[in-house]
Amino acid sequence: MLFGVALAWSLFQLWYVSPLPFAFNFLIFNDTQARSIHLAFALFLAFTAYPGIVKRTAAIPVFAIIYGIVALALAVFAGNQGLAGNPQWVAFAVMAGATALAAYAAARPAPLHRVPAVDWILAFGAAFAAAYLYIFYHDLARRPGAPQLFDLVIAGMGLVLLLEATRRALGPALLVIAVIFLFYTFAGPYMPDMIAHRGASFQRVMSQQWLTAEGVFGIALGVSTSFVFLFVLFGALLDRAGAGNYFIKVAFSLLGHLRGGPAKAAVVASGMTGLISGSSIANVVTTGTFTIPLMKRVGFPPERAGAVEVAASTNGQIMPPVMGAAAFLMVEYVGIPYFEVIRHAFLPAVLAYIGLIYLVHLESLKDGLEGLPRRHPTTFARSAINFGITVASIIILAGAVYYGIGWTRTVFGPAASWMVAIGVLAAYVGLLWVAAREPDLELDDPNSPVLELPEVGTTVRSGLHFLLPVVVLVWTLIVERLSPGLSAFYAVSFLMFILVTQRPIIAAFRRSRELVPALIQGFRELIEGLAQGARNMVGIGVATASAGIIVGTVAQTGIGGVLIEVVEFISGGNLIVMLLMTAAICIVLGLGLPTTANYIIVATLMAPVIVELGSQQGLIVPLIAVHLFVFYFGLMADVTPPVGLAAYAAAAISRGDPIRTGIVAISYDIRTIILPFIFIFNTQLLLIGVDDLFTFAVVFLSGLVAMLVFAAATQGFFVTRSRIYESLLLLLVAFTMFRPGFWMDMIDPPYDIRPGSELMEIVETKRPNEFIRLQVEGFSMLSGEVTKTVMLNLGPDAPPIERLRHAGLEVMEMGGNVQVMAVDFSSQAERVGIEFGMDITQVLVPDETRPPKEIIFIPALALLGGIYFVQRRRKAKEEGARAVKANA
């Protein structure tokens, strides 16, 4: 039954995101209805697949006791409410009953060979409460904000069961945080003055959290329903088709023979399998089972082998085009297309991976490690030719797809889609013909006594067809600019076709008679892949729903505005301290939360605070930079001891110490930790303001040099082992290459400060769609007296008054001051925090005479060259001394 429910969930999600409901005008679900069904599936599987308690330990079943106390309190409260004549006592009584059932389920070990009766009751009750918004959607729509008694009963029961499902699937951390926020909602009048609010009634809270799209069924669950499920399903089907094994084998065939080759191959393999899993822990388990023993074989200690895999796997979630589930939430929270999220995240991810490969190379140099032998040793020229042919084949295929599709669209117009489909199918059959001429890739035993690397050409050619679904996904996302959900639907549909047909077609090309068994196996793998995708989504679905409780509380209580004051007070208004606090909060929350829930909580609470504090210090911090900052540090929680789950998974494979594995992994991941701080202040790393190829080349090359130098500095090894002062100088070079503007701003400020009275004259000189920077002062309803710097897009060429109105502003000059007379609703000006009555005191005009900041690269590179020559001479002397000693 569980298998059937998981399969039904996947089929529902495919139907919902596809164009088929609108084509047939049948089973069309709006967003709220789809979210309701999505959560019903997730809760049902959470109660039936996750036992209340697996085994009794020496510890007292704490949550059973806590639930029992809460159930008793609710029962007493319900009785008192009933005596007082309040009809809501029924809701409290039902909540008490649901809590008592949860306490009973958590009080004794559950059998693993069957689902206990109490779990069936909880599963059906939770599924009904979640599906309530779908079943009674039209009734609820006719009485918005006026819930009836039965609505409150279901909402109360649903919240209780959602919290218990969260504990089962994800552990107690998110449960505790959600309960604290619910408590704060009710207890607002009794809180300290700084965070006090008027409070909310039971009816208002239940309506907000369960009966509207502002709480549990809010943006987070909506993204899980519309985007995330299909991408998780895409990964599950890709893995079931054999792509996971293929990516690992390709990485090893290309890099395994190099110095420390298995570790470098592990980095590349983890980057490619990030396409499949979107989870750092799943990455470790998938690739680490094969890579960690091989790293140990060439000389890596257990902790270091595990740490390399952990560092590579955590970075897998930041690698476009398929990032972790939290990346899809950015689409809604930041309000930009997913293509823009990919574009901004691309360069930091590439730099992080290149830095990790170089770091592994330095580790191998320090320890004198070698690679693995090839099966048939070849000359360098032959290897280069094979590698070139392989890469050229991929480039030709990609070019043919890209330009071929563009050409068909121009010539055939509406028929281009059919031409594209035919072209992709032809490429698929051709690549299967190539694969049929090669032996099947089997997953080697990494613990076997002798292991030789697979041949590059044979390995690459045996699975090139696995790249086609990725090509379809990237094309629909980036070129066609379809929604992430629809793009994933087309990619998944093609992948389903591959799963069913690849084995029979290969068997036909090999003239095998096993066509029917191959077809049956393909259908079996497809069904198993659909069910596996749904299983992988249970935790994410429950996490996004529970995190919606926090989002609903913030919206209902206004705690977000208060938090700005609290954090500003604690940090002293210092943005660096604010960023350090945010990073620490992400890591602490991540000790018990999955990345998705961690991201939702911190992005909801802290992202607006960072943007506000930055603007008050004259720094324009793009919202996408803040959200990527939060995302990166949420990932680091999977590494950080004492609860770094990815480190524990790697240590279980390497048989090393998990704490030491986590500590070494953190030392490797310093590159990833430092990047968010850099791109907050140098947004060019996110390709913001990079409009031409030359600028991109400068940003990429300077970032690449900075990343490599930073890795050398943190590892204490450049040409040879570095001395302390050399490592400090290398850090200085890396910082300068990452952020040259820091030094240039000291030499020559980037902006001329002009008085606000010159606003109109300056606006008149601006080009179409150019930005203007303004300093505004005045009273804010949210934060009191503020001084902030904002940036506004002036839109197309027009008179100055019209261009300011395009940004949402109406101003008037009064006695030499320029005052804001009106701010349009939902305009740019309102979003950056400009309010009626504020004064525009300064206009910041870029200094056209300032030298380019990149001129600072010259002394930095000169210093780097000096360190290189000093270390090279020292290395030559050390090698000479060793040679003399050996001869003696």
C-alpha cells in the first residue's frame, strides 16, 4: 500500500505540472488545492513510513511524556471552555485526543514489519486534515476569515499531527522551533516590551496557519508542490536509469590516473551527482561508497578521505542547473525567474569546485600521493587525442542541439517543437547505437584487491544518452524560459521514455533475443523510480509545511520589523557582525534542520534585516546575494561538528572518526565559507553588473586566481610548504583579487556626493534604464528615524518627473530640501523602504575620472610572483640538499 501511495503521489504531481489538465479541461487544480493534496500525501507517508519510536533506549521516552502533559492540559482547558459555554471547546478536545494518540505512539517501540493501528489512525487523520482545503475548498472560499467550528477542529488537529510528523521525519529540532513560534503568537502581550505584540485569538491563529495560504499552505509548500517534487523525481529517475554509476565512472576514467586522482574524481563525481540527489548526505552515500575506499587505497587517511567527499558533496547543492530544494524557494522569495537564480549562482559554484580540486592536488603534493593505474597505459598524445575527441563530441552535440533548435524555430515556426522532438529522438537512438557497441558499465567493488581505471573513450561513449534529459532541462529552463515545474516535466517525461526503452533498443542493436525481458525490466525500473522520488520527498514536504508555521507567525505578529531593531542593537549596526550572526544562526539551526527548512526560517527572519542594515551604511545589498548567503551557510550545517550528518555518513564509510572528519571537512570548505562574505561586497561574482564578455573574463580570471591562492594559503603549501608570513601574504593577495574595490575606495571614493537639490538635473543626464543612488533620511513607521542609501531604476528616457514616477516617487523641493510627497504602492521606492515625508539629502553620482579598480591587481600579482620565485628557489635548495644526503 505504501508503494502504491508513493506511486500515486508521483503521478499526481506529474499531472498537476503538465499541460494535460488544460488540454483536456479535466482535473484542473489551483495552487491551494494542489498544495493541500501534496501535503496530504506527505503526511500519510510520514506516519506510515516513519515509526513513532524505533527502539526503547535507557533514556525515558521524553516526547511521549511531553505529549501526554500537553494532551492533559488541552483536555482540562477544553473542559473549562465547555463549561464557560464556548463552542471552541470541541477543537481543544480533538487536539487533546490527537496529542494523546501521538504520545501513545511515541511511548513504546514500533514494530518494523508492520504499521501499528495507532499510526494508521494518525496517518488518515493527518491526510484528511491536509486535504480539507481541497475537499471543502468552495465552502471555505465563500466564508473567508469566518471559520466555523468544524474548520477550527480540523485546523487544530492538523497542526498537532503536522508537528508530530515533523518529529518523526526530521527529528525534534524543527518541531521545537515551530512550537516556540506558535507560543509567541498566543503569548504576545506577556512578552518583554521589545518583542511584545497584541496577541491573537485561537480562531485567528488557526485561520492564519491552516485555512489560508499565509501559513502552512504558503509559499514554501507551494514551491515544494510546483517545482521541488519534479526535480527530486528527475534525480530519482536519472539514478534509476544508471546515470549515477555513469557519472562516477566518467569522473574516474578522466581523472583517476592523476596525482591524488581518486580524490579529484570524487570532487567531479559529486558535482555531477548533485544533479541527481540535491542532498549533501545522499551525495556522500551515493558517491562516497565508491570514492572513499579508493582514496584510502592511494594513501589518504580515513578522516581526510571522508572529508574530501563531504566537501565535494555539500558543494553539489550549489552547482547549477539543478541545485538543492532551497534554490527553488528563492524564485518566490526573491521574485526572479529560476534562470536568474542559476545565473547568479553559477560563478561562485564553479570557483568553489575548482578550488577544491586544487586543494586536493596540494594535499597530494604534500603527502607524495600518486594516482591509480590505467588498464592499458597510453602515451600523453594518445590520451590527449581521446580526451579531445570525447570533449569535441559533447561540444558538437550541444552545438547541434542549440543552433539546430534555433534554426528550426526560425524556419518552421509553430512546427519547430515537433522538429526538436524528432531531433532529440534521433540523437537518442544514435547515442544508444554507440552505447550498444560498448560493454555495460558495472559498479565495481571498491574494496577489491586490484583496481584499474576504466578506459576513457569506452566509458564516456557507454552513457552519453544520459546527458539528453539534462540538455532538455537546461534548454527549457534557459532558452525557452519555461517555468521550473514545466521544464522539469518535459525532462522527466523524456527520462521516463529513456527508462522504458533504453534496454530494449540496446538489446535490438546487439541482436539479442531478450527484448521482452528488457522491456519488462524497463517498466519495473520506471515504477520503482516514481515511487523512490515520492519517498525522497516526504521529508521535504513536511519540512516546508512546518516552516510555513514560522512564516505565518512572522506575518501575523510583525516580529520581522522588531527583529531589525533587536539585531541592529546587538550588532551595533555593523554589517560584518550582522553577517557573522546570520552565518552562526544558519549553522546552529542546521544542526537539527534540513537545508530547506533552515533556509526558509533564516531567509524569512534575517534577509530583510541584512538588506536594511546594508542600505543604512550606504551599501546596496541585492536580495539574491543575501539569500545565497543564507543558502550557503545552511549547507555548512551538514559538515559542522558535532551534528554534521554528512560527516557522520562519510565516517561510516571510511571507518574514521566522525568529529575529526567534520573538522577536516570544515578546513576544506573554508573556500565555500568565505565566498558568501565576498559576494555580498563584490556582487560581480554573482554576475550582477557584468554585461559583456570582457568584464566576465576579468571577473572569472581574478576570482579563479583568488580562489587558488586562497586554497594555497589555507593549506600552507604553494610551490613548497609555506612559512606563516607567506601564507598571510597569500591571503592578502586572495582578498585583493576577490575585492579590489576595497583598496581603490580608500584611494579614490567611487561616488561624487551631490546635494539633493540637484536631483532633477542629475536624473535628466541619466541614460535609459540607468540606476540612481539616493541617500534618504526621515521617519520610518517600521524603524523610526533612519538614514539609508537606496538604488532605483529610472526606466526609459522621459522628463525627470516621469522617470522618478517610474520608480514610484513623487518629490517636491521645499526650501532647498527635496521631500518625498508620495510613494506608489508596490513600487521600487516602496520595496527599498522609502516612505512619505522622507528627505532626499544626497545624490551619489559615479566618479567618471576614477581609475578602474582592476588596477589594484597589478601590485597583487607582483606580490604573488615574488612569493612564487622565493618558494621555487627554496624548493630547489631543499631538493638539492635531499639529493646530497641520499648520495652520502
